[in-house]
Amino acid sequence: TRVYLNGEEVGSGETNQRELKTGGSACLGNYAGDFKYTDHMFGGDLYKLNIYRRVLEQNDIRVLASDMCSSAEDSLAASMILTWEDVLQNERTGNVTEIYTNCTETQQRPRLIEEQLKNIEKELEITRQDLKGTSKDHEITKQDLESTRQDFTESKTELKERLEEMTRNLNNKEVELNRTRQALSRRLEEIVTNQKRNERLYLILTIV
């Protein structure tokens, strides 16, 4: 058995080896309802009473004693068989007074910060996943735009070729139309000339 004061060992001694079993009950002071033993009263202050399943190293003791409001015992949670939270949650009898230590906020602050960091990490992971999805969507949109641009270029080329072909056809039609107009004009002139010739011939025949 070793006794520590402010993190430093101040005494030690040999004790009979006794196994501390779990599953039973522990009593601090007199057992409630037992009137046979009334000389086991506890007088004093208790804070962060934890029972461990192993012997703590002196460095662990120093860390625990360095700051009453620290949460250093959280790193030893795996070795605990009875925690201070267990003590606080159990029934209390007799004259028990809770003293405000002003450590609640100090103890909770690292945990709150840790929870906030975890939440931020989760949000960052969600944002990272969203960015990956957005990047994929962007790549798909980029590919779609490239495909649309190619289709537009092909359509533009095709329309240009069709327009040029229609222009050539129109020019050919116009040439043919001019030729037809000229042929008709010559034919009309021939008809008019023949008609005048026939009229003169008829006139000569009439006179004779």
C-alpha cells in the first residue's frame, strides 16, 4: 500500500493481499440502516474517488494530482472499476453536503472542444464528399458541354454545306431561268417577225 500527497509518495506499507471483487456494494462511512456499527462515520471531503483494477504508476498519480479540475483520469478510464460518476449517481444518506468546486466548466471545456472538433471533422468529411460529388458533376457537365460543342460545330458545318449547296442550286436555277427567258424572247421575236411577214404577204395577195 502506498500513500500519496499532492502527487508525491509519503508512505508505504505491506498489507495482506486481498482481491477486490466487483458486483457487490461499497459503503463509505456507516451502512445505512445498520445500527450495530455506528463508529464507521466518514468526516471530510471527497472528490474524484476512482478505484482502478491495477496499481497506478507514480507519473499517473502526479498527473492526477497536478490539477483538481483536470480531466486526466479520462486517459485511465479503461482501468477503472469504480468511477466518481458512479459514486455521485448512487443513493446517499446521512448529512452529505455538495460543495461547488467551479470545476464543471473547466472539466467540460476540453470535452466540449473535442466534441466540437469531432463535429467539425464530420462536417469537413461531408463537405469533402459533397465536393467530390460536385467535382464529378462538374466533370460530367464539362463532358456534356464538350459534346454539345462538337455537335454544334458539326451542325454548323453541315448547315454551312447545305446553305452553299442551296446557293449553288439557286444560282443554277437562275442561270437556267435566264436561258429560258432569252429563248422565249427570241421565240417571241420570231413569232412577231413571222406574223408581220404573213401580214405583208396577205396584203400583197389582196392587192393583186
